[in-house]
Amino acid sequence: MLILFGPPTKKGDIEAIEKIQKRATKLVISIRKLPYKERLQHLNLYSLKYRRLRGDMIEVFKILHHMYDSSVAPELIRNTSATRGNKYKLLNHTFHYNFRKFSFAARIVNIWNSLPDYVVDVNSVAVFKKRLDKFWADQNVMFDWTADITGTGDRSEYILESD
């Protein structure tokens, strides 16, 4: 039996959780024989890893835009000396113990800091979600749970469309 507190950090735990979704997608008889990645695409489902990453970014957005009571929200320290990256860039700490290395505040910093201003500098969660999904649209991690978020894309060629 798998019991977790927080998101899984070990490869075996991640595999065990993803295995559940793999089995569930095989229940759709017409696509049962397809590879897992293709079943996800056909069903328009994202990998659990991607959904965790996306959920983390939505939570960071809400915390930094003061949508939670500050007395209960985790403290995320902004990097005020940064000259690159988005204007909500977070300070990256070094942790020595695994308990802190895999905590929410530690695991989200690099991914959040890689997001450009046009994604994070919006006024609503709905617009943030839409722009985040558009920015990450070419990421393999959307349908492949073994992949990781890669790069930040070419921000100079992005054409902002109306939301």
C-alpha cells in the first residue's frame, strides 16, 4: 500500500501513482492497445507529473498575488536584486536535508523563475492558467511522465494574443 504525505519524490512512488492512471486509461476499450502516451493524448488527459507541476505554479501565483490569507500561506521570498527573469522572481535557497529539498518552497523556485513576465504578470488565475498552458504547450512532460520541464522557450518570438 502506498501512503504519501505531499507529492512523491522517489521514482518508485511516482511510478506507482502513474501506474494507476495507466490502468484507468486502459479501461477505454477502443484505445486499450495504444501506448500510454497516445492514450493520454487521445483522452486529452495530462500526465500526473504535469498536473502536479501546473498545480504548483497556480498555487505560487495565488500566493504571490495575495489571494490567500498571509498568515496561513507559505512565505515565498522574492528576489529583488534580479535583473533577469520575471518580476515575481523568487530567491533560491540551498537545503541540505531531503525534507527541505523536496518541500513546496524549494521545488517550485527554478520552474517559477523560468516563466516569463507575460505569463506571471496577469490579474486573474484563469488568464494565468491559459498563458501557462500556452507557454508549456510544447513540453513533453504534458503526456510523458518520464520527461522533465525543459528550457524556457524563445520569449522574443512570442506573440501575445488576446486572452
